[in-house]
Amino acid sequence: MNTPTTTVDWNAYAEKYDMLLTYNPFYQEALKEVLSRVQNWNIKAGDQIADVGAGTGNYSVEVAKLFPQATVLHIDADQGMNTIAAKKASELENFQVLGKSVDKVHFAANSLQGLLCINAIYTFPNPQEELQNMYRWLAPGSSIVLIDAGRIMNVSSWTLALTWRLLRKYGLRTTLNVLGEAKAVSQQNAYIRKNQQNGTFWTHSHEEFCEAVTTAGFQIEFAETCFRGDCDLIIARK
């Protein structure tokens, strides 16, 4: 892939990320869908579950709560994201933060009993290679949850959609306050868009993402688009 011409400041993104997601119904729907499926995983005492590119921990922390008998590994290279996640998990003894980029992560083959990667693969330098690594790490019969932002982000369209939802549910004052606080997120989303456009970040259709997952070796059990069609959700098994 090309060298980035615009660097995304994930630390700045982290500072306002959770505030905005509290009000984002599209994100809330995806989180609910994922957790409803993850809670049915057959996880035993001593098992390991990894969340790769785990951000501020909205998924990894909830998974740690679902499976207190397992160790949940929250993996992200950004210190700002990890600091927020660690605060959320301060009372969880089964939660570990690994401050590493995906290319620095190494697990033994068949050592994970569950894996999540939520809206991170598109940022990886070698997405197909990392999908293959995830397949190798995962134990036979175990599940993986993937969400990935495959289409070029339309920041204006997202702002209008979110504004309309906020106005209907919270009214004008709250809407203006939320949008004001979310300016940092919108700016970073604009940078993400530029890196998608110049080829630094991976873009793909739903069909192309499904093909990449099956090429890595996974058997897809469920697949659909989410986040207004911009992202892909896949539940797969090794």
C-alpha cells in the first residue's frame, strides 16, 4: 500500500470517540448484535480471547464481563485508546492490555478460543496476511467476529444521518452540544477518508471482504453489511 499522506491521530480520536458513540444508534446496533452472538461461545476456564485493534475497549471490556473464567487480551497500538480501555476494565481481573501494533503481535498456533477485530483490518498494512495470522492463532472450532469499514467514508452523509437521529431523540440543544464535542472525531474521519482514497487504507466491497475471509481459511457462518452499508460484519469459524 502507499505511504500515508495524511496521518490519523488516533489519540485525538480516542478523546471524543466514546462520547459520540453513546449517541450513535448505528454503533449501538452493531455492538448489541456482536455481543448477542459472542455470549453463546463455549468458553472454558483458562481460555484466551483476543480483541485485535480493540480501541477504547467497548467490545473487549464487555467480552471480559461475559467470560470471567477466560483471559481477554485487549490489543491496540494507541496509548490513548488503551488508557481509556484500562480505566473501563479497572475492576476486571481477567483483562489484559497489550500495547502493540498488529504486526508485533505473535500467538502460538491454535492458542486462542475466540477473536474479535472491529473496524481495524482496513488500517492494517497487509490485511490478508493478518487474516491468515488470525486463522493460525485461533483454535479449531473457535469463532471470530469481524467488522470492517470497507467503503470510502462519506463524512457529510454520516453527519447528516447522525444529526437527524439526534434531533428526533434528544432535541436541538443536545444535538448541537454533541456535534460540537464531536468535531475532533469528524476531523479524524476526514483523514480516514483521505487515506482510503489514496489507497493507504484498504477499501473493499462486501463480496471482496467475504472472499478475503474465506481465502484465509475461515468458514463464514453469518455475513451482512452494517453501519449504513459502509461496513461488513462477519461471524466465522475455524
